[in-house]
Amino acid sequence: MNFKFPPSEKLKSRKLIETLFAEGKNVKSFPLLLAYLPLEHEGDALFQVGFSVSKRKFKHAVDRNRVKRLMREAYRLNKNNLLEKHTKKHILMFIYISNTILTYSEIEAAMLKVFRKLEI
């Protein structure tokens, strides 16, 4: 089992992110919203993933960074559940939609629920 989150899996390209929000589909499980799009991207990783927290809901960067760390960790430890089912390349963006910082276990449960709802 691979629990790494290497740079090749990180969604950094502005063009890919714009394409994702213009053409992608959404799956929601509070407090997470997942935007996804099957798209051939460069790199050898099956998924390229980004994480976003609204500056409007969390004014302090410390809070935004904490939530992003929790989401990345939940993804990193549970991505094998997602990789078992899929063989095509995708780009994903996890967006945090709650107004409060939830615990890791709540975020992880929501992420697992999003993985189950995902129809790729």
C-alpha cells in the first residue's frame, strides 16, 4: 500500500484547474465538495488532486492551512480505496464548505463518503 502524496499527484496547473471548474462534475458530502473531471494530464499519477478552503469563511491563513492539512492527510491515507476502482486519469479538487473546523475523523468520514458517491 502506497501512502505517499508525491508532487506528481498535486494539481498545480492553472489551465487544468480552470478546465476542471468549467467542465467538471461535483459530488458533495458535508463538509466536502469534490469537483472532478476525467482528463488525460501529463505525469504518471492516476489522479492529480488539489485542496481548497475559502478565504471568505476562514479569515486567518492558519485556519485555512490546518483544514487543508487535515484534508490532505485524509486523502493520503484513504486514496487506495479510490485507486482500486479506477484506471483512467482524473483531476480532482476537494473544497471545504463548512464554516467551522471539524475534527480529522469527521473530515475522513466525509472523504470516504465522497469516494463512495464518486461515479467515474
